[in-house]
Amino acid sequence: MIRTHLPLSGAAGTGPFSRNHINVLSADAVVALPGSAGTWSEIELSLRYERPLAVYDRPPGDSDQSIRAAAAGALVVTNLEELLDWLRRTL
């Protein structure tokens, strides 16, 4: 997390005054973990700005509210080894 003076986060995290823009645009790679509205907005911004994005999610069927739907076009991994391999290749 990067602390800023910007007021918007969570569901308003894609707005022009959100700290999520700084988080996404300053990252070499973005790893999205299951979360709430802030996570979803960071996924949306990562895709919008074409930042390297991996979604670490539970295996299919383990969660009714999978973040996979929000991350269409992103790499989805379900175990730590896959994620680490992607990070090594990306960074």
C-alpha cells in the first residue's frame, strides 16, 4: 500500500482522485488477491493501463464471488508456485 492524500478508494477507486491509480501505475507488476471493491478497481485500472496483472484466486468452485470475472484477459493462478513463476518472468 502507498499512502497518499488522495481521498478516493474502494468502490470509487477508479476515479481520477483515487490512490489506486498511484498503486497501479507505479507498480512493475500487479498481483490481485481476493478482496473487495478496492481490489476490483485495481484490477480494472491494471487492465485499462495495460499493467502486468496476475490474479491469485482460489480454485474454481471454492468461491462464489471469484474475482476472475473482473479480470478477463489477465493471468489467473491458483497456487503460489504459478504466481512466483509469473513474477520471475515478469520482473
